[in-house]
Amino acid sequence: MSEGAQEVSATADPVLAFWHAPLEFAVHAVVGVFCFATIAGAAALLEVGLRWLETHGIGSVITFGLKVAEYGLFTTDLVLFAVFLWRTARRTVQNL
């Protein structure tokens, strides 16, 4: 061999077992559900706190702001969860 020449082995991508893609999807789905539930739980706690504040006479401007934050948090969480599951499902189908 000359000094500048290197031997390149032409190795193909390893073939994964048929169960690898569905298992990867299942793991991603479980982790995604856990993350979604955590953030949705924070939105639910915000709702509980908001109800408590309303019963104690807190002003309508503050409660309105907290309601917007609550709905914004939950809506963003829901949309990002749907996008996450869609992308994970699409990747799983491509890997089958």
C-alpha cells in the first residue's frame, strides 16, 4: 500500500430485526405520554390554583391572565404531543 492510499471497506447498514422499529416507537410513545402528562398536570394544577384564587376575591385581570396562560400551556402541550407522535410514527413506518 502506498502512504496516501487507504482501504475503505464498503459496509452496508446493518439490518435491524423486524421488532426494532415498533419497539422504538413504543418507547418513544411512553416517554412522550409521560412528558405530555407532566405538562398537562401543571396546567391542571394551574386550573385548581385559579379556582382557589377566584374564591378568595383576586381581581379579574389576574385571573384572566392566568386562564390565558393555562389554556396556552395546555394547547401548546397538546399540539407538540401530536406532532411528536406523528413524526415518530412516520419514522417507524419508514424503518419497517
